Amino acid sequence: MQLLQNILEGVEVLDIKGDVKVPIDTITFDSRQVKEGTAFVAVRGVQADGHEYIPKAEEARASAIVCEALPDVLQQDIAYVLVGDSGEALGKMASAFYGHPSKKLNLVGVTGTNGKTTSVTLLHKLFRELGYHVGMISTVQNQINENVIPSTHTTPDAVKLNELLAQMVKAGCSYCFMEVSSHAMVQKRVAGVQFKGGVFTNISHDHLDYHKTFDEYIKAKKLFFDGLPKGAFALVNADDKRGPVMVQNTKADIHYYALRKAVEFKGRIIDNTIQGLHMEVDGHEIWCKLIGAFNAYNLLGAYGVAVLLEEDPVETLTVLSSLSSAAGRFDYIVSDSQITGIVDYAHTPDALENVLTTIQQIRNPTQKVITLVGCGGNRDAAKRPLMADIACRYSDKVILTSDNPRFEEPQAILEDMQKGVKPLDFKKTLSVLDRKEAIKTACMLAEPNDIILIAGKGHETYQEIKGVKYDFDDKQVLREMFKQLGK
């Protein structure tokens, strides 16, 4: 429990009506969670405006209401705080309420279109192997050392984020590695959070349903680096042409990693096979379990972070060579008849192309590549034909199917994807609406030594249809079909 005046530390307050010495024991932006002792922050969101729920918060006897516009009638027993940006206020209040936990950790954020989850997973595993207590916040799961906490968003809301960070501090963590999404930046979820460093992986076409233009998406990512403090580090992929743009206005110390350029953290792929990567990193040769050029970048980024955090380079590379990737990232199984099934989260054009070019590099000339891909509903529709085109370009057979249709009609999503199939590719493309049937079809088409890529859902163990999440695990279904078909 803290006094309201204490948790308003650092918040730009325009006006106060009522007693700021009122005790606060919870902060929320959800009016359904309000009770006596709660500070309700009215945040203007995408789906709803929290200001519309101020009457409900008053009725539930909130102790304080933080908002951008005061109600016409004020309740005598409630403290009202007028702010310019309630989203930013929520972040700063949450940080103060939980004792500024980010200042007690070496917190490193990773942002970019692809590679965020693998990067933070590698860093979490690396620093655990190096002997530290470590936290992780990711799309797949959150972790405090080996304790797994389910994840609902790439970056949690400001209250949940600071609660998690506080739990990490209590558990003795000295490091935390977290994904920072573009949505989180725009929605000020990391306001009040202090980062030791930030990593930029890459940027490509994604989330235009939310950001509307690619330029706005780039600006959202750049906000993260604009906010890094002096003395922090910004580690940027120099091979991405927008890397330097990210750090144009940062106060942080800028460092670069690359495969194609001579920079501070330089890597080179010597060999790339289904067994893993043979690389040279800063003059040292290593074998890694991860596969593909995109993972070479993830490994390089993790290496750069460790060195910038003053870990020994050779020991770091030794540990990295033993690590595996995150769940659902180039996650493969081999059937009894030697068909390789790869499950990958690739749900953007760039990610799909990365995975398929990697498969092309490691396949032998006699192996057919069968790609199964879908696109999520209520998301950026512009990428749907691009995904289908990329699948056709790099595959011998393509099956278009459902991903998470959410509240869209699956057939309409498929029709959007079909627009990307060129006339020459019609014969090798099938559309199978039911995802389980589509996986079965892929297995039926595959012959010994062929490669099946099941793209889009990766680690997810559900399929979301009309607001309901049904159990569905691509890897498990793939195993079942191999067994059912005797393959």
C-alpha cells in the first residue's frame, strides 16, 4: 500500500481535485477490477476509451481516478488527477507503485519484426548457463529463472509488466530480457521502465492493420531507441537498411552487429545444414544447434548483448553453441520414412521467406518442399497475397489454409491469399480450409525424404475461431498424421 502522492512521482499532473494522501493498494485500467483502495487510470485504447468507464469506477468506490478529462460532477470521497497522457501516467504510476523494479535489474529490450522471441530466449538460456538469476518476458512465455508464467501479449500491460519485474527482483534476478512490441511503444506500456540496453533485429511488413502505414510502424519501433537513457546501449543489426534510422535520435551508446558488413560484432556463416550452423564470430569458429541465416543474426545479437554486459566472449560463444531455439521456431521432427516436418511461427512475408530460403539452402536436389501456410483474421490483410506468392516461389507444392481466423470468415482470408498465386503456380497450389485436413493433405503428398513446412502458428497450442480458442498444436497434429498414414 502506498499514498497516491508517492505513486504520482514523475507523472506530469495538470490538476488535482481531492486528497493525494489517500492510500492506494492496487492500480488498474480495467473498471471491473476496481474496489476501495484502487487507483483507476482511464486510458484511451483501440477498442474502448477508459473515460467512458469512470462512472463504473466511481460506483465501485475507487479511491482515485486518473484521467485526461475530468467528469462534470466529482465525488467527494475520490481523488481526481488530471493528466495530459493517461497511458504514460499508468506506466509511471505502475513503476513507482512496485518500487521502480526496472532500476534494480539489468533490463534489455529486443524489438524488430522477426527474431524477438528467439533472441530473448537465447539470452535467458545463456545467462542462466552463465550462473545468473534471470527473468524473461516473451510472446511464448514469461519466466523467472525456471518458473514459467503464461504469456498473453508480446509485451504485457504496464501494471502486469512492473508486477513481473518486481517478482524478478524479489527472486534475486539481476538480468531480464524482454520483447518490446511496436504496440507497446505506441500504447506507452513501457513508460517509466528503465532499460540497460536495447536490440534492433530487423523490420519488415507487419501490423499495418494497427499502424496503418509502414512509416508509422518504423516510427513506433524507433520510439524505443529514442527513449533509451544516456549510458545504456543500443545494439543494431547493420545489415538491415533501417538499422541506422532506429538510432538517429538515441542518447544510448550505439553498437552494430552484422553478417555482411565489417562492424564491431561480425559473423560469417561457414556452413548451414539441418544439423545446425557452423559460424565464425569475431574470429572464433563455433557450431550451433540453430539453423539458418536468420538464426545467425539472433546468435550474433545475443553474443553482442553478453559482451556489452561484460561477459567473457569465449565463454559466451561456448554456451551459445549448446543452446536450442524457442518453441515453434524452425522446430522439426523426422518421420519413420524420413520426411522432415518443420513447424515455424513465420507469420509475416519476411519471416516466411527467411524460413523457406533456409530450407532451400539445406535441402538436397531430390527433396520436394511442401509448404502449408495461412494468415490470421482481423490482422493486416495486405500481407496475405504476399505470403501466398512467397510460398509458391520457394515450394514444390503449396497448401493454403486457416491460421487463427478470429472473427473473419476463413474463406474470405483464403481468397485474399489466392490473389497472390500467379497463373503458373495454380497447378501446384491447393486450398484446404480445415487446418487439420490441410496438414493431413501435406503428409499424404509427401514422399520419403521430402520436407513439409507448417507455417504461421509455431508455439501456439490453440486455434482462435469466432472468439473461442480451440486446442490445436501443429506439431502434435503433424505427429498424429505421420502415424495415421504410416509415414
